[in-house]
Amino acid sequence: MWKGAISFGLVTIPVKLYAATESRDIRFNLLHEPCRTPIQYRKFCPNCEREVESAEIVKGYEFERGRYVTLTEEDFESIPLAAKKSIEIVGFVRLAEIDPVYYDRTYYLEPAEGGAKAYALLRHAMELTGRVAIARVVIRSRESLAALRVFQGGVIALETMHFPDEVRSVAGLTGIVTPELRPQEIEMATGLIESLATAFQPEQFANQYRDALMELIQAKVAGTPPEVAAPAPDQGRVVDLMEALRASIQAAEGRRGAVPGAPSPAGAPARSEPGAAPPPGGPAGETIPGVPGRVAPASTVPVPGASGPARQGPAEPAPGSARWHASIAPPPGVPSAPAGPSGQPVPAAPQADEAIPGGP
């Protein structure tokens, strides 16, 4: 669709440019309902009161209300622009420095005749330095900033970008506030993110609305009544933020657990088995339902199957008391550990195949 060259210092790389994306939207024609005839759109001049041919149409810029200055194709061609038929590289940056709001469209660049080696050299140099090229390019009489980056399969992709004055400021948004957040809310929100964390695999996603719309169209073509979809669940208004977060985490874990053998999402903490000891270094206590890796204070012990609020658990015995000694006494038949100078039991040395907590 476009032929030009990459200008890389004094090196010129002839390339061909192709669109990398395409719209898959379902298109409709507008019909006259009584006779189902497509509506026609005609180029009509209200001043001359007649239809006009394409050769009679020119481009005009309205500089005052009702007053225009016209430009011809020769006028557009006469604009002296160095980047007119070239992709002029002006610098190299880290990809992470570019905010995605600047991206517009993606194109593939292919080396043209005589440009294969220089194309491969530019690609390899960007891979080694970990940088992307910033360039200027004119496509269809419109100049754009562009980023050249190494894509998959050895292809260099060109991302057209907006200029800074084309990105709207956020200063006009008045609803952004910084309310006080409780530690429990932050903990629950991060737990929800961890339970949904996964690797990005775009092939797992599909346009569900487009698929449902096409099913409806096919049913109408076949003359069969379309299936009535179940109404979407009412989200309602969030009254208790903590309860909403807890329910969201439980729902996410339920969806993940519905697939046998499904791996835990990347970055999500492993789910502990009932009765398992808390993780090393973590606080003692019961697990908060729906929050992986989060524990509640030991003084509140939920009773499974019981209704009403949680009961207050017994207080921990004081070190050195009779209850404390009884709690650490070994079962009958198991030799007790030797005591140290302060009366504290001395832990036994780990066996050869026993893991040392905190060790490798």
C-alpha cells in the first residue's frame, strides 16, 4: 500500500508498508423499511440544485463562516516535507518510555529490493540495544510520529503515534480524588489482583458480542426464532466495599478451580490446605475466607458450621506457666527434647533429608 525508505543516518533502507490490523465489525446497510431497498446517498449541491460529479468536487478549508479557500492535489504535492516518501528516524528510546495513549495504528515493514541486509542490520541493532526508533512519516497526506520496533518473526513493526497536542489533557477531569484507604481494603484489593494475575495470551479472547450478533443474524436468515439470552446479572450498587472484594476473590478462585489441574495464575500465592501451618514468617491465626495468604488475628476463631459472629478463642498461655509446659509436652511414648539453661526446649538438629526453614 505504501513504498518508501527508512532513513537511518546516511543509510537508506527501501521498504514496503502493510496494514497490520483489520476491522472485523459486522457491517449493515440502511434500508427503506416498507420495501427493504438500500438507501442511496447522492452528492447534491443545494445551491445549483443538482447532483454533481466527482470531477467537480474539490477540498475546501472554511477560514470564516461560509467562506472557503480550496486546495488541489497539486497544492498538497507542493508541500516541502523531508519525510514525504521516507521514514526519517530521529532518535532511539526505550519502549517503556512511550505511554500507550500515543499509539494510533500498527503497520508491518518489509524490505524492498536491495534492502534486506540493511533491514536486518537495523533490526539486530535494535535488539542488541533494547531500544525502539522514533521517526517521522507521511501516510495519505498526514504526517505522524512513529515508533519502529522489532516484532515477531523478524518483522519490524511501525506504530503511528499522535503528536502531543493531539492528546487531550486530564486537567478537565474533576472526579479524581484521593480518599483515605484502609489497610484491609488495600490488602483485599491486592489479593483480588493476585488471584486474577496470569500471562497474557490473546488467543484466549474473542469478540463475544460479535459472535452473538452473528448467531442472531444466522437465526433470522434460517427463519428460526433466536434463543432468548438470559438477562445480565444486576451488578447493583456497591454498599460494602470489603464484602464486594471478598466475593470477587471467591468468584475468581471458583472459576480457576473449576478447571482440573489448572495452574495458579502467575504471581498468585498458592492456596493452603486445611489445617496446614501458616507460611514461615507469617502471623499466626485463621485464614481470611477468600483472601489467599492473608490471616486474621488469632483472638478471633471462626467455628465451621456455626451461625452468628465468631467466638473469642482462648488466650495463649504465658511462656513458663504450667499451661505453657503442658501445651509443648510431647505425646506419650515420644521422648522429650532436652531443656536449655532457661528452661526452654532445645530444638533437635534436622535430619540429613529434612529441609531447614529459610535455608536453600
